[in-house]
Amino acid sequence: MQTTSPKEPTKNKKKSRFRDFITGEFMVDKDVKSTYPFIGFVVLLFVLSILTQQCGERKVALIRKKQTEYKEGLSRLKQNNNFIPYEQNQELIKMMEERGFVKNDRHLYKVEVSSEE
């Protein structure tokens, strides 16, 4: 005797790749496991890229800060007349030599420190 049971059609419905990605099931796939080292390498490169960019930005900010400090210090010296640019300094030396002033290192003071034992 033959039974007449309703046969269920066998559905080998393949899940969509998008659903596998969203649920994370693609990570346990045998083909994906072999790419774990490559994925790790790519993630490492991204992290290094981000760190390098941040380090560069910090250095640029430091350079800008130092340039600003230099300009402020230079302007303070110019305001107080404590700064003579190199070109003007050389011109002043020439003018003084023409007038008869000679640079003489003998008039510089020298302090000697001796230790007594």
C-alpha cells in the first residue's frame, strides 16, 4: 500500500550574500577563513595610515606654533631695538672700519677658573 503523504518540495534556497554579511555568517565560511591573514594585514595598514596622518598633523601644528613664537620674539626684539639684521650689522661694521675703528679681540675679557687641590 502506498501512502499519499504530501511531499514537501526540497528547497535548497541559497541565502543572499548581503544577509550573510549582515549576520556575520560569512566569517565562518571555509573560503573566508583562509583570507583572515589578508584581512588582518589590511586592517593593520589602515591603522598605520591613520596614526601616520595624526602624527604628521601634530608636527605641522608644532611647526606653526614655533614659527608664531619666532615671529613674536623677533618683533619684540625689533621694538626694543635689540635686534640688528645680519645685513645691517655687516654694513655697520664696514662703516666703522671706514671711520677708523678696528675690531680688536685683545680687549675682550677672559675669565680663567683654576682648581686648587
